[in-house]
Amino acid sequence: MEFFEATRATFRAAIRSTCRPTVEGLENFPKEGPVIVAPNHQSFLDSIIVQALMPRKVAFFAKAEYFTAKGPKGMFSRWFFSSVGSIPVERGEQAASVAALQTALEVLERNEAFGIYPEGTRSRDGLLYRGRTGVGWLALTTGAPVLPVGLIGTDKLQPADSMRITPRHFTMKVGTPLYFDKVGPDHSLPARRAATDKIMDAIAELSGQERASTYNQTKSTE
């Protein structure tokens, strides 16, 4: 834990000194207990930003190949994603799949925070896409509060299809927690859909994005 916090503090200092972000609502993050952190998704760097700037550790999924690549680049990738608290997940295994959600469930059962992008993948056109119901499933199954997050301007840090990172100002708005009754894993699909839609409404209010009525599609190269 000391190593993780030291690494997180390093990234936090680097982000604050180079990007000078505006961060609002950190006081809304519950000081203890399980938390589902639900941001919009515009950049590859979003997870790192959330993990560095939040007051508690937040575990996100990351592609398994980031942990298994060979050579110096692979070693750095493995160290980097491990040090920021990422969890490896196999390519093609979306956050809404049963296996991935079970892993998320285990994190929450340890009274830790888990981050999930309801949109599923990055928005490449700036729209906020319809939320996939994995986040609703987690909320209703565990009763953990959902913390909506609006990220504004992170797409300018690393535009889609670019490997270049350019430090720029961005904003992270943390909303008030949303609470749902704990009904266990056997809740209905309409209940899951309703919970997800409520979460997306909160994210939209924070991010100010125009809404899309469709699901975002994962690009084959991601």
C-alpha cells in the first residue's frame, strides 16, 4: 500500500504541475466502504487521472496484454498499470461480462473503490453515449454508492488515434453519491436499466456533453 500511495502521489504531482486541472467535489468521495466510481470516457489517460486525483485508491480494468508484453516496454507497461491499481482483463471481455463483473464484485466486497466506464469505451466524437448496464448491475447487487464523475477536456491531452500526450488544462467534477437499494444479483433488467440511466443523467449534468441515444462501439484496434 505504501508503494502504491507513493506512486499515486507522484502521478498526482505530475498531473497538477503540468496540466493544472480544476478538480471539484472530492469531498463527495465516501471516506470508507465500497464505492463504484463512474466517469465519462474521452481519453486513454482518464483512468490514470481518476486514480491519481481521487482521495482513495480506485481499481480500473486494463487490457491483459499491458501486463504480459515482453521487453523493456513490456516491463514498463506492467509496472505502470500495476502501480496505479489496474486489474488485467482479457481482450474482448467487456466490463459488462459476467467474469469481469465478478472481479469488480470482489473489489467492492473488500470495501474498496472500483472504477467503471458506463459507456464501455472512449467517445471519439465528444458525445456521451448510452450507458451499458454493468454499472447498474453492480449498484443493485452490492448496494454500493455510485459516484458519478464528469471529465471535461481530457480528450485534448491525447486525441483519439494519437500516441502523443500534450499537457493541457482539464476539469474533473465529482458528483454526489447515488444510492440504490441492495437487491442482490437477481434483480430485473428494467431495474438495471433504470439505475444505469439515472447514473448517466448524473454524468451528463457534470460533463455537459451532448447525449447520444445509441451505445458506443469499440474500435477493433483498441
